[in-house]
Amino acid sequence: MKDILPSELLKIGTRGSPLALAQAAETRARLMVVWDLPESAFEVVVIQTSGDRIQDRPLRLVGGKGLFTKEIEEQLLDGRIDIAVHSMKDMPTHQPDGLVLDTYLPREDVRDAFVSPNIQNISELPEGARVGTSSLRRRAQLLNLRPDLEVVEFRGNVHTRLKKLENRVASCTFLAMAGLNRLNVTDIGANAIDTRDMLPAVGQGAIGIERRSADEVTANFLKPLNDVETEKRLVVERAFLDTLDGSCQTPIAGLAIIEGSELTLRGEVLRPDGTEKLSGIRIGSIADGVDMGRDLATYLLSQAGPDFFSWR
């Protein structure tokens, strides 16, 4: 047991938003149960990232997914924290040298949520209605469905965006069902959107735990937490994303589903202004999942052409 349990307080690094703290608390609670440890055996360390500090500009103008991970990973590398808890939809497909991402908690609801005080879904929005979102994927998908709508920038955590709705900055916004569930937010009139109508971001609904690759004690400590099905699905989705060279500057959606020994991967890419969408599907064995992800991405890239992701 001494070779498995950390000898000192385990420091869990996380962003400071309510959702990020809830995800860190879920990780801590699962470790407490698995190893029969008290809460005092852990310390949650809040780390502000560049993505948290920059609130006045769209993320596509200042960088990619690493905006939400760089400072946390720096503290993980230099030993100030022992593990880092991340929303997988925010994670780059490659980790810095010395770090590894190999533990995933069971995936939550992958769907997006349509949130409005008095409108039930996208089709009910009046012509020219203002919709708030900071997601380039959601923006492109929405404009592909409804080019008449006006999209305004909506940065901030869940509660910040709900406050903007209350102040009528927009008629509606989109949030992740997973985040609402983890925060136990049930009173805002959120309606889940079928993935056939709005395919989610790669990794949406999943929590990943990052550690130092040479830290075998922590590796063994985390091992019982890993949800194998979530891991298999994310490996495929992230192979798809990596081949597309996806970032916060590219409208990409992808979702892998496992039924028995069969895996189904759906993916799509869109022009940033929503004027065109390319989609595809691959069905095969779980063992071939990574190749399926790369193959679907290669096919979509061949259809897109060199200027597909350019802003008009």
C-alpha cells in the first residue's frame, strides 16, 4: 500500500470556475472512496489560466486550447501540484514533454443545451434574434441552421452567461449539459439538443486527469478511477481532432459511440461563418478506432480544400 498511496498531501490543480472546482471535487471524492482517505489528504490548488484572464476578446484572436491549460501544466511539471483536472474539450491533443493524460472519469451527458427564459429551441427563435456564444463550433453550427440570426460574443463561466441572458444581452445561449448536471443547475429552462442536430465538441462531457509521466506512485493511485469506455471513445475522437489539427480557431465537432464491440464515429467541419458543413461517419471495431478517426479526418480535409476554415 505504501507504494501506491502518496506519502504527502496530494495537490490537485484546477481552474477556479465553479464548474472546474466541481470537477476537482468529483475527482477528490472518487479517490477518497477508492482509497478510503479523508478529505484532508488532498488540497485543491486553484490556478488562473490565460483563458480565464482574457475576457474582452474572442479566444480565436488570442490563441488555441492551450489558453486553459498552460499555467496548470507548468505547475504540474515543476512539482507545485501532483495532478491536474481538465475538461477534455479544452485539452490540446498533445501534452508537453514529461506529462501524460491517461485517466478519465465516466463521461457525462455529451449534448449541448439550448438556454432561454422563454424560447424552447432554435427553430422558435424569431428572425434576426441575437444569440450569445463564445464557441466557434456552436456559432458555425447555428448559422448553418439559421443564417438569419445574429451571434454575439458570450464569454465567462456558466453563471456569468446566465446573468447576461437575464440582462437581455441575447435571446438565448448554449451551454453543455454536462456542466449543468455537474453544477446541479436545474432551474434555468435548459433543453438538451439532439446530437443529430448539433454534434458536440470532441471530448465534451469528459473529465481528464493529467500527471507527470515519471510519477509511478501517482499513476497507480489514479488507475482505479479510469473509465475504460470513456478512454476508448476519447482516444478515437482525439485522433480525429489531431489529424484535423483542431483548435479553438476551427469549427470541428466529433462524437464516438460504443455499442458492444462496435464503434461509430461521427464528425463534421464547418466554415466559420456557417455557410458550409462537411460531415461523415465511420463504423467499425473498437480496435480500429484510431485509424477510423484519422481516416474520417483525412476524408473531410480532402473535401474541404485549403481555404475552408478562413474567415470571410
